[in-house]
Amino acid sequence: MHDIAHEAVNFIDLNLLYVIFLFVVGFIGGLVSGFIGSGGAFVLTPGMMSLGVPGTVAVASNMCHKFPKAMVGAYKRYKYGQVDLKLGIIIAISAGVGVQIGIKLQNFILEKWGQAGSNLYVSFSFVAILLIVGSYVFYDALKSSKSKGGEKVSSLAQKLQSIHLPPMIHFKTANMTISLWITVPVGLATGMLAATIAVGGFIGVPGMIYVLGVSSLIASATELVVAFFMGFAGSVNWGLHGMIDIRLTLIILAGSLLGVQLGAIGTTYVKEHVIKIVMGTIMLMVAVSRALAIPAYLKEVAEKTAQKLGYDCISRDILLDASQQFNIPEIKLKRAIHDAPSVLDRFTNGKERYIAYIQAALLKYLREDNIVYHGLAGHFFVKGVSHVLKVRIIADMEDRIRFEMEQENISYKDALGILKKDDEQRRKWSQDLYGIDTADPSLYDLVIHIKKMTADDAVDLICYAVRMARFQTSPQSQKVMNDLTLAAEVKAALIELTPNIEVIADDGAVCLKARVNQSHMTDVANRLSDDLEESAKAVSGVKNVKVEVLPICLYN
């Protein structure tokens, strides 16, 4: 257990901006918590993770702030006669058991798949639970708002209340009688999810409404009692594992204590279905937000490899650099290395131009050595450079489909269609521009299938390979890299003059081969040759230039 805690505890550095952000997020979480009864974790946990807080630490620190805030909110709403104390205590007891189960599950995931697996689990769970439950709550709220009779007990709750399974318990404030055993699953699910992803309230409140038959006003208030007990029990357990960042806890608690009182007051001014509408809307908003964050964890292998080797890690940086240097919108550059050339591209040579800019920007980075680049097309630009380790990481189609479904909230069929189209675009891209297939394993030095590997396993393999003698930089391999970089910079500078140009560099000596339509050879050859030579000499590092203007060969 010591090793697990050591891996998980990675407390971030705090500055004034982070402190203000956490206080505001805490206030929003408290405001919503006081109004709808949720612990606010659906706002706070993603908020902390967006600052770089590991998923496990975010969940633990959030849970630690929960019980004092929930106590204040529960007391405030108890004074308004909205809390069923007996129901809250009974749910809390079974929720306490669920908390312990949830913590064991989170620790198992952390031990099995590391921090990357934990972060993915937290994010995927957020998206799945909030989308499913939030959609139903929102639908039911709209239906209730159109009903003249006000809020009605669900048919499921009516059936469960009719089951006489001793002991039967009457809840005065909630105005219902139900078997103790029917309350247990609601409590277990609430506690388990609170401990693993800190959104217990978004199971507890809907559970009380749709399973037990409690009104939304009473359920949201009673959930604060449950949150108090769960927060206390979970905080003790997480604290023993060393996962709580007390700084984060105190900052968000300061904001929450203010927000929770204002939220509780707000419940006295609205109809009950409004609470459902607010809950459902926020759940769906946060689900989309968290879904957008999931792909960030898939960079784990590249970033951990760079960290372990002491290298710089780049990806989107090259698109930004190329966009700024050549004044081209980033989205056009991104499409240039992803989409197959269109019919228009074949006539305008637009894609070749954008790729030339990207190649120049990337090689400028790689020339400095000790770089980890993750992204598309990199291996095409470093042919012949012996000290570059080219790695391809692949996953099973079923795993990719599952990820795409969860990320985009789409069906299996739609996810499969998107992935097949995406793969086909990449194959066409490489075939049309380079005459090769990106899936050809001979293009890579190392191909890793991550089906049974963690990110750390892949990192270890890559680091072992990159330290081998054959991948060490030599004077000869560095010269090849320097020549490729200079050739790319020259091509990027000349491609506006003519897209059909080949550039070869050798220790500052640059050879240009430009091709033009045979019918224009006499008119443009001399003028184009002079323009190309002048522009090439303006590039830093070019010592002399040789230019050949040749006719385009339409047939072999």
C-alpha cells in the first residue's frame, strides 16, 4: 500500500491564480450542493483535475471538504423542515459500507493500471453516470413541469413501497413507508460512487426520488445528511492512505461554506421540479466537459517517456509554430496531416504546401536532439536518421470503439464508422503523398500493442530501446538530421513560388530541382531559376545553391 500511495500523491504547486480558481469552484460547488443536495463533486473533482491534480488526490481532497460543508447545508435545510433525519442516517450507514468498497476498488485500479488508469476510470465514470442519470432526471423534470398535479411518485417506487419485507420503516418527513432492505442498495451505490469518483449525490438523490419515492425537495435535503457521514468516513480512510491534499480541501471548503448557505435559501423560493431541472442540466454540462478531457490521458506514454529520459515532449507545438511562422490557420495544418488529399488539393497543391511548413517546424525541434514527438506523420520526415527511434502504438479495434463511444456519446455502429473512415483517410494520405502504408510495421523500429500493457510498461520498453547503442547520436547521423532540416526550411521558403520542387542539402550546399509545365519551359525557366536561387540563399545556413528547372513528365 505504501507504493500505491507514493505513486498517487503528486501534489501540485499552488499560485494565486490557482487559489482564486479553487475558491470560485468551491463556491459554485457549495451553491449547487445547497440547492440540489449533491456534494458538488461533479464540479469540484473535474475542476481540480483540470489544474493537473491526479484523479485519486482530487477525489480524496474533495471528499475531505464534503462533511463540514454538508453539515452546514443540512442544518440550514433542517430548519426549513426539509430534512428526513431518520432516512438520512439509514442511507448513510449502508453508504458507509459502500465507501469502503469504493476505496478498495479505486486502490485496485491504481495498483493495476497506475495513475493513468485511475484518471481514465474517474473520467469515464463521470461521463457515463452523468449522461445516463442526468438525461433521465432532466426528462422527468420537464415532464413534471407540464403536469398540473405537481410532482408524482414514480411507478417503480410505488411498486417497491407495496412490498412488505420486514422491517418496514415509516419516514415522517418524507411521508412514506418502505422496507429497510430496499434502502440498502441506494446507500451502497451512493457510498461506492462517492469514494471512487466523488459523485455519490448524483446517485443518492435520484435513488431516493425514483427508487424510494421521496420528493425532490426532501431527497436533496436529506442527501446532505448522507454526505456528512460519507465524507467523514471517507476522509479518515483516504487520510490513512496519504491521498488528501489539505491545502486544496481548505481552499474549496472556504468557498463552499459560503455557497451552500445561499443554495439552501434558494430552495425556499422555487417549485420542486426546478431542482430536478437544475440537477439534470448541470450533470449533462459536466459530462460533456469531462468527456473532452479524456483524450489528454492518452498522451501518458509520450509524456512519461520524456520525463523518464529527461527529454522535451512536443506534439501540437509544431502546428502552433508552423501556423505562426507561415501565417496559416492551425486547423488547415491539422487537416493536412490527417485527411487524404481532395480533388481540389490535387490541382492547387495546398496540402503539399502545408506539409512542407509542418516538416520544417518539426525538424527544427528534432535537430536539437533529445525530443519525444507524439503525433501523426513524424516518421515520414526523418528517413535515414539512424538515431531516431520510430515507435508505433496500436490498440484493438474493440478498445478503440469503446473509447470513441464513451468520448463522443455515440452508438457502436457510429463509432466503428468513424474509426474506419479515420484509418482509411490516414492510409490514403500516406499512399497519395509518399506511396506507402502507415500500417506497414517495417516503417517503425518498435511496434507496441497496449492490450495487456500499462502506460508504464510501454515507457519502460521505449526507454530501454532508445538507450541502445544503435540509437545514439553520432556525427554522421547528426549531419543527416542537419541536412534534412535545412532542406525542409528551404522547401518551406520556396513552395509558394512553385509547389513541384525537390530540395537536397549537403553541408550548406543546396540543390533545387523544380518542375514546370513543358509548354511554359521557355518563358519561365530562367526567371523561376533566378527567383528560386535568390529565395534559397536568404535561408540561414545556405552556402551555395544549384538550380535545375525540368519539364513535368506526364507519362513514364
